[in-house]
Amino acid sequence: MIDLLICPICRLPLKKLGQSLKCEKNHSYDFAKCGYVNLLNPGKKNNAKAGDSKEMISARTSFFASGAYSPIRDFLCDIVSELSPLVIVDAGCGEGYYSEKLASIDTHPCVFGFDMSKFGVEHASKASRINGLENTFFSVANIFSLPIVSECADVVVSMFAPVANEEFLRILKKDAYLIIGAAGVSHLKGFKEAIYDDVYLNEENNPSFDGFELVSRKKCEYVAEICGNENINSLFKMTPYYHRTTLRDKEKLNDIEKIRTEIDVDFFIFKKL
Ligand SMILES: C[S@@+](CC[C@H](N)C(=O)[O-])C[C@H]1O[C@@H](n2cnc3c(N)ncnc32)[C@H](O)[C@@H]1O
Ligand SMILES: [Zn+2]
């Protein structure tokens, strides 16, 4: 898998030398103990503080363990599996929840997970090792400047993450696919009702991207029961609402032990033209 990686500074190929990846110009990136590499361009200022915090990543890990989002993950894997990919890039992979399952689809694809959050990538890499996955590679990286060669990916997956239109076009093979998962209109409606007096539905998604044609859209919809106060708070921390909610509204969740909520995720399948 490493043969597909390029240097984030000079864009030349990277080779493994000892415990580092190096390019011809001698730019060098060390492997962390748990196997990931930081391939953020050190010259770009904003890189250092970007990406989800440790608290957000661990909230997500603990919420995912409840299984409440596993139908979303299965739904994604069914879509991707039909495309028989050999190389998948999970762009904005977070703590690797989706990447890990993608690595076990029938074609046994190589799965690259890239995220700006060191904490996310660290978790993904550790979990992958513990589960003995040899077809995953995680790296701290900016999805708007991915450290991977052009036209190498069969599928780019973007789950609840920013979309880097041009960069995804660059790394995808001709006729390859971009799969986007985004919150649908009713996503987490019941959850929001537990916090806010006036609940608005999410805006309808109608994405379009240069160089891609939308070939299909699908919806993953069900009602989830979120049990346990810790779990409820973990879900809250992984949503964008957490940082915009007043203390008074936040406190409404203090004594709640169970919430039934709509899960509504739109999937968009785009093909590179
Ligand atoms: C809402 S989270 C979704 C994470 C994961 N796909 C999931 O659904 O569990 C969005 C992720 O995008 C990452 N992210 C945001 N901007 C990024 C960028 N420019 N490059 C790489 N990752 C980025 C964040 O660090 C965060 O982990
Ligand atoms: Zn270099």
C-alpha cells in the first residue's frame, strides 16, 4: 500500500526506510508506534490545530460501540461492495469506524483512511492492528491535499466529512466512484427534540460536484433507541449541535436515560466523468 503514497511537500513517491517514509529529496516522516504516519505538510500553518479533538473522537468511539450506527455502516458497505473496489480512500475517516468495515468487504480492498485529527487516526490505526487487519493504512493528512498518487482509487468514501472536489477527482481512476454519506432531513430529529423547544429539520441535500455525475441516491432510515446517559452525551458531543447549545439546553440531557430518534442518512453515488 505504501507504494501509492507521495510526499506532502514535494509530491514525489515515498519509500519505507526503517521506521520512516522518505522521498528522494530526503523529506522524512516517522511511523508512530501503532503504525500510522503524519503526512501533513509541516509548512502549512493551519494544519497543526485542525481536525477533531480528543474529546470528540473518544465520544464517537464510545457511541459507535453501542451499535446504534451499525446499520449505516452496513448500508455503506453494501453500496461499496457492489462496486468491487480494490483501492478505497476514506476521506475524513475520523476514528476509522467505517474504514475498518470497508476493509472486510469481499474484494479485500486496500483501505486508506486519511484525517486531519491525530487522535482519530491514532485510534483507527490501533484498532486496526488489534483486529489484525493488514489491508488498512491510516495517516494524518489534509483531504484537500492527499498524500497519494493520482488515479489510484476505485472508490472515495466521505462520511459526514468535508468534500474536496478537485482532490477527489485527482486521486480517482477514470469511471471510479465517490460515495457521500450526509445527514438527511430528519436525522436525529427525536434527539434534537429532547434538547430544543423548537426543532428544525435539516436542509434537504442536493449535492453536485464538478467532474462527477450523480448516478444514484439512496436513503438509510430507521429509528434508533439510544440507551444510557453516557451514550446520549457521547452522541451529543459528536454532533455539530454540541458547540452551539446553551448550558441551559445542555442540562436537559442530564437526567435522560433513553431517547428514540430518527436516523436518516442520504447516500449519494457519484461517478467520475
Ligand atoms: C463529522 S467527522 C466524521 C468522521 C467519520 N467519517 C465518521 O463519520 O465517523 C468529520 C471528520 O473530518 C475531519 N476533517 C475535517 N476537515 C478535514 C480536512 N481538511 N482534512 C482531513 N480531515 C478533515 C475531522 O477531523 C473529522 O474527523
Ligand atoms: Zn519530499
